[in-house]
Amino acid sequence: MGATYLEVDMANSYRGSAARSRHQTSFMPPGLAASLRRRARQLVGLVLLAAGLALALALASFDPGDPSFNRATTDGALNLLGRPGAYASDLLLQTIGIAGALLALVPAVWGWRLMSDRVLAPVWVRLTLVPVAVILAAIACAAIAAPESWPLRAGLGGVAGAMLLNGAVYRLNCYLVGYQPGNGWNYFPSMGEIMVTLGIFSLTVILYLIFVKQLPVLHAVRRKPA
């Protein structure tokens, strides 16, 4: 049985009222909402930029005689950011060395991009890759001989960079010696060593896929339709 004109009119009225209610749920004009979101992003960018510059200033003014987790003293800190800057710079330089500069550079760059209304996406990929980049930078810095003017016993890569680099070199040394142990000896990797090797290889492939697919590095070639 077909619907009557009254039922059709009531249905149209209901759909119209529902559509109007959805538009009325936003209590501010669309232009104002977009402007507030833009200002919020710029405010976040300003905070990130200030934090990055503050950390860079703390690292640049590091003094080994300042109070820190490794040195208790009642003297005032010579760091330009005072005792907080002295503690933060000592912790970073002792742990990851000059790779700690990345922790100042990355927020500053992100903050500048947000303040310039530039796209900062995907955020979760960037946050995931920052620790990886810092660790790799620490390992690379640990491979560089520290100059005599370097004030810390830890190398340029800090304690973490030195430990990871020495562990990698030790594994390589065991591999080279293990396959040539001398006459009467033979060697084959254990299951644990094989799994570690496969895990490192798989992690490298996964990071490569994430880097290529999520970041605009390799752009797809778009062919024009014939």
C-alpha cells in the first residue's frame, strides 16, 4: 500500500529538522572554528619552538662544574638556564652525547612548521622515528674519537652510544673469529643468534616500509590517461 501525502510530508519534515539540528550542533561559525584551530596549532608550535631553543641553549652552555646528577655542589650553576638547564644538559650529554642536539632541533623545526601553517603529518610516524634517529645518531657519534677538549669521560655518543657501538663491534668480531676458530674447530650459529639476525633484518624492512609509505619521500608517478 503506497504512502499517503501526509506521511510523505511528515517524513520530509523530519529529515529537514534532523539536518537543521546537525548544522545547529556547532555553536560557532565555521570560519571562527577554523581560525581557532589554526591559532591552537600555532600556539602548540610556539611551545615546541621555545622548548627546542631552550634545550639548545642549555646544551650549548653546558659546564662540567655545574651541579648535576653526577656532581653534588652548593655552587651556583653557570648554565644559562640555571640548575634545570645544568641537570638536563648533563643527563643528555652523559646518556646520548651530542646526539641530544636532535632533541632540541626536532621540536624547534616542528614548532616552526606549525607556526607557519604547514602540514605536520603523520605525527605518529614522526614520533616513532625520532627515538630511532637519536639512537642511530648516538652510535654514529660514538664512533668518532672525542677531542681532548671534550669535558666528559663518556664519548661523543654518550654511554648509550658507546654501549650499542661496542656491542655491534663485539658481535662482528665474534662472527669473524667464530668462522675461523682454528684447526679442529667448527662453528655454526645457534638458534638464538639466527633469530636475532632475522629480527634485525625484519625490523630494518619494517622501518623502510613505514618511512617510504608514510613520509613523502618517494612520490608515485601518475600517468595521464590515454
